[in-house]
Amino acid sequence: MSSDPVSFPPTVTASFKIKLGDHCLEARIDVPAGLVPQRFLLPIVQRLADTVVDAAIQEEQKDGRNVSCRAGCGACCRQLVPMSETEAYHIRDLVEAMPVPRRSEIRARFDAARQRLASSGLLERLVNCRSSDGADPRRLGIDYFRLGIPCPFLEAESCSIYPDRPVACREYLVTSPAEFCARPGVDPIRMIALPVKIWTALAALDPRADGTAAPRWVPLILAITWADAHSEPLPRPGPEILREFFQKLTGKPLPAPPTQSGGG
């Protein structure tokens, strides 16, 4: 057995604070200093989203409102779920890593949904739905919901990839009666108030081909075919990616990446 010490990649440590009502969320993150794929950020973003949502729930409870979402209530899993391009690559690879029978089953669900969208005439609208195309996202979402297409990962009205669910799904919680979610545009749906939208900041990291800074997003139902058709961005320094994410999140310029060293 080798006695050589284990070598870890060099890291730098970043810290952040987010004000939410009476809460001040603080964390320190060790970030790889070298070149990494943008998706390395996903576990950090997911934890941040969960923390922000938990604090937001506490704020709602102070005002006498409780989250009505429960396991087995899957109306929201038939909605048009937006996700960042980074998450689309992750979802594609998550499915590819499944055992063959399971992978084939999930891919078949994605294919069936795409065929349903094509026959309804909605597929072209979804393929072209970018933030700057002038489409009404609310109208598009209602038209999609009316088709009743379940998320390919929905089983027994619960999410089968819950730890890996998109950030937009993590942020979608309501305090209105759960049954209202089955009638969007008819009954008033009250979502929990979030100080920041994590998923849009993540989507804004994906550079547009025309050089603009508008967020890009991919419908979850098209994630696999989209990821198969588009090359993943080249790796960048970890601190650079994290700094850019927090700039998108806060809308403010941030100082240069930290220099405090971690492992390595």
C-alpha cells in the first residue's frame, strides 16, 4: 500500500451573505482554483437555493402562512419547468448514468412527451422560447399545462430525482391551497416570497451567442435533446464562475476572486 500523501486540487475560499427578513445567511465555500466545467457550481447552487427557501418558509410562517405542498401533490410536475443550460447537461448525464432498463424507460417518457408536443403544435414554440423572443411566458405555461404532460421523473405523484431536481422546482412552493395548483389562471396561487431567484442567476451564466446578458433557459421536457445537440462550454477558473454567479444573483459588481488558499 502506498504511503504517499493524498493530493487535493488547490482551492480558494469564498464567503457570502444574503439578507432575508430577520435572517442573514452566511457561508464559506471552498472553490477549485483551476479550470472546471460550469456545472461544478450546481451542488453549491442547489444548497444555496435550499437554504434560501428554508429561510423564506420561516418568514412565511411568522405571518401565519404555511407551505401547502406535500408528497403526492404533483400538479406542479405538469407545469412548464424552466432550467438553465447548465442544468440541462446535468439532467442529460443523470439519465445516461442510470442502469439500461431505467434509462430506456425515462428516455421513452421524454420521447413520448416530445411527440405529444409536436402533435399539439406547441413543440416549435418551446424550441424557440428564449427570454428575448417576445413570447408571453405565462400564456406559454398555461398552454403547456393544459396538455397534462407529467414530468418524465414523476412517479406516484412524487419526484423520483428529488435530490437532483432543478433549482426552479426547489423554489416553487405555495401557501395557497394545494388544489389551486391544478387550475392555474383560474384560482389565485400564492408562492412563497423569495429575496432572490437562484435559477435565473444560474441561467444568466450561460452566455448568449449574440453577446447579450439575458438569461437563457431550456424547458425541462426538452433538456435531453437540447443537451445532445449543444456542446458544453469550455471549463473556466472556479473562482471566476462563482464570482460571476453572485454578480448575476445580486446585480452588483463584486471584488476580485479571493486569494485565501485551501487544499493542495
